[in-house]
Amino acid sequence: MEEFIEIDGAEGGGSVLRVGLGLAVALKKPIRVRNIRGARKDPGLKPQHLAGLLATAQLCNAALEGATVGSRAITFIPQEITRRKLTVTVPTAGAVGLVLQPLQIACLAAPQEVEVVIEGGGTFGKWAPPLPYLERVNFAILARLGYLTQVHTERYGFYPRGGARVQARFYPPQIQGPIQLDERGSLQKIQGLSFATQALSAAKVAERQAQAAQAKLQRAFSGTSISVEPRYVEASSIGSAVVLWAAFEQTILGADELGERGVPSERIGQLAAEKLIAELQSKATLDVHMADQIIPLLALYGGSFRCRELTDHIRVNMSIAEQLTDRSFAVEDGKISC
């Protein structure tokens, strides 16, 4: 058997585990992850991390040790991907998007389409990309590159109850590498969705968020087509969020902001707009969140892109990808290449 690749999970939180698992399956390499979330105040696997780990193991019938809540070390020996459908249960409001991340990377090696049904979890939450961001930015960019993912949200989920129900479908990739995202091309339009749960409709939270975001964007980009749509959804917990994206000829930049108790709806919309404006006024071809999410694909296919800021997540993901692929990343003047 091939030797284990040893990964230190002390830095980078759960992203070390997610990227490591996804690449392990895609490359069919066994890994051992120790010190999982070791730098956190509450180290070890949380329920949402465990859900993603078990789903990825189920996808490829992996041999797995250490898969319990609180575990600080796991071993993972992937096999060929044979499953065509997975059902994943997330007992908390853990982010649905983070459960999907290792599966998205792993399914780059899938010989057929894979359907994933997630019961529970949150489509919106702190410290994680909201699912509509993934759909409009991550999945949309990768579809342009030849890796199609479809997602359908039957029920949304906010902290603290979660309770989402999501269906995702990954199709076999047709990526013709390398992935070159060095230029944006011209800005075509800016769009957005302002979400709020039905309980907030009387206060017109979705409309107020949308109007504030659109007004700020229009002041900054007066000659651009801009539209932010308010949308009310059913969920077990009250919540709101704004997701924005700017479509260019060759890429998409996104930003989001989660509603917060005590913060006016107008301010939530403005904060989301300010984040997108910061990306648009830079030379970035991928926003700071998509930048760390595309690192595993660059490690597999090669390529390059530009980002506004070299975040800790980007650095950690590059380190994990280098360990698993034996490829190296270079960073120069905001450009990351592999």
C-alpha cells in the first residue's frame, strides 16, 4: 500500500481536512490528518466536519479511522468512486457549503454523475460561504471551465436550527487545463439576491437590504446594469443575507453579508456592496473566497489567477495541495500560479 501522506491540521481549521480529503480521493492517496483544528479553542472534529468526512468516505468506500466528534486525528484510505447517490445528515446548523467542498474536489475523479442530498445544516452562516454564493460564483465559474454542478435548495437553513434540505449533482469534469484566469474581460452586469425569512416580510427586510446594496453599487458603477432581487424563503430560524456577484467576460467576482440582530437591514446591504466594490476596484480575477476554493483545482490542472489579498485560507490550501500533488505554487504581485 502507498505510504500515508501526513498532514498537520493545527492551522487552517476545517479547511485542512476538507481539502485534504477531496484531493486524497481525486488522487487516490491515503492520508493521515493529525492535530485537527488544533489551534482552535475547541479542537477536534465538530458535527459538520464529521458529516463531510463520513460523506466523502461513503463516496469512495474509504477505510476510515478516528471518525468521531472531538477526534483530533483521522486516517483515510480512499478507493475508486462507485457511489452514484449519497444522503448526508447534518445535525447542527453547520454550513452545507463546507460539507459539499470535499465532495466537489473528490468528484473530479468520478466516472459518472453523483447526486448528493443534504438533510439539515445551514445554507447561511458565519465563517462559511453561503450556498447561493457557491451557486452563483463557484459553481458558475467551474461550469465555464467544464465542471458542471447543479444545486437545488428545497429548504433554507439559518443559525441556530439549520434544517436545510439541499440536492446537489456533480457531473464528470470536462476541464481542459490549465485553468487560466489572468484577465477579467469587460464587466457585463452586477446582480444579487437579498434573502430574508418569511417572518421578516412585514418589516420588508429583503427589500431594504436589496435597495441599500443596489444604491451603493449604482453610485460606484453608474454605467453598469445592476439588479438586486429581494427574496423571502421558508426556514426554521429567522435570518437574512445578501449575496452579490459581478459577471465579467472571463470570470465572476462575488461577495456576501449575513444579517445580524441589532444591525439595520440597510447596513447589511451596504456591507455586502462594500465587499464587492473592494474586489471590483482591485485587479483580482477571483474574489478572496473563490481564490482559496480553486486552489485544489489548480494543483490538479495547473493554471493561474489574481487575487486582492493572500488570505490564511489560501496559504493553508496551497500548502496542503503541494503536499498531496508534489506541485508547487508561486505568488508574485497578487498573481498565484501552479
